[in-house]
Amino acid sequence: NAGVTQTPKFRVLKTGQSMTLLCAQDMNHEYMYWYRQDPGMGLRLIHYSVGEGTTAKGEVPDGYNVSRLKKQNFLLGLESAAPSQTSVYFCASSPLGRDQPQHFGDGTRLSIL
Amino acid sequence: SQQGEEDPQALSIQEGENATMNCSYKTSINNLQWYRQNSGRGLVHLILIRSNEREKHSGRLRVTLDTSKKSSSLLITASRAADTASYFCATFSSNTGKLIFGQGTTLQVKP
């Protein structure tokens, strides 16, 4: 039982490049989330989805786009990477509702040079 | 503004001792959750306590919630080296629809 799987685990980009982070969950959860974790800042919500085909903005959505074409997958895109987007990105899922316990992947460590 | 703030930021104890971490928050909540994060890994949910509950137990974990003081504590009894991790509280409010994470307490348990 894999739970929440994130790919890639590490990536280095140059400023202005684009990339997509993939999150897959095998628990049939409705809700999925993308967070970033920065030192001293805790986890901040970027975007989330309440079901297949839906997305919504979180607290820090600027510079990111997301898509949820299939229930099990949630993609996070950076169209034009900036050094300020250097961070560790976590995907999470929950069965129903943002008030429920969330299951996290092991993160993608992204560096923008 | 930060909703959940943990105290202390770092804690170092000997194996077998108890570890207590505190979380304070500012606005009314529906529930408060505690998570653990091992180095280089994702967060793992430990326990959820609802606003109408005062205490909850799970194995060696004991969580208390005082809504009048807007604070919670996580007690780990008889700590083990494997408990070394960062611990985060997260508060959910139906008023905002948001789950807000604190900055975490880093716990080191020395063998």
C-alpha cells in the first residue's frame, strides 16, 4: 500500500524553466493538497482539490498552477521558476474535508538557481 | 498571522524521560491535530482532538486541549530514540475553512 507518492524526489532548475510535480494517491481520497515547507514558516497551502476536476487556491498560490484530471493524481506546475520557489513541496490527501487527518507524501526538494 | 505556535522550538531529553510540547492558537477552532515529521520524510498524523474534548490518549501519546486558554499540549511518555522528530500542531476552523500548521517543535531523544 503506497499511500501518497511524489515524483520526482529532487530537482534542480534554472530560473525561468518550467516543471511539473506529480502526486499520486491510492487511497481513493477525495481531497488533495499541495504545500510548501520553508525553514521557520511551517507548511503553507498552495492549492487544493475537493474532487476530480476541481481546484482551489490556498494561501500562497501565485506562480503555481494545478490540475486534477484523475481522482488519484494531483499535478503542481511551475510555469517560470523563480529562486523564491526553492522549497520542499509536499502533497497530501484526505478522505473528506479539510478538517480530517491528512496523509502526506515524502516531499520533493526543489532548488531554483 | 500564525494560528498555531509551538513551544519550545527545540527540546533535547534522555531516553526514558517524558517530553512535553505546547501549541497556542489565536482564534476559535473545531479541532486540533498533531503530526510528526522525521528528517527527510513527510508528516504523519498522530492524533486529532475536537474542540469539545479535553484529553485524548493514543499509546504513549497524551494530548490535552484547553479552549479557554487556546492551547494544547502533547506529552510523549517514556521517550525513545525513535521519537526524535519534529512535531507540528495544526488547527482547523470552520469559520475560515483552513487547516493552519504551526512552525513545529524539534525533539531530540538521546540514547
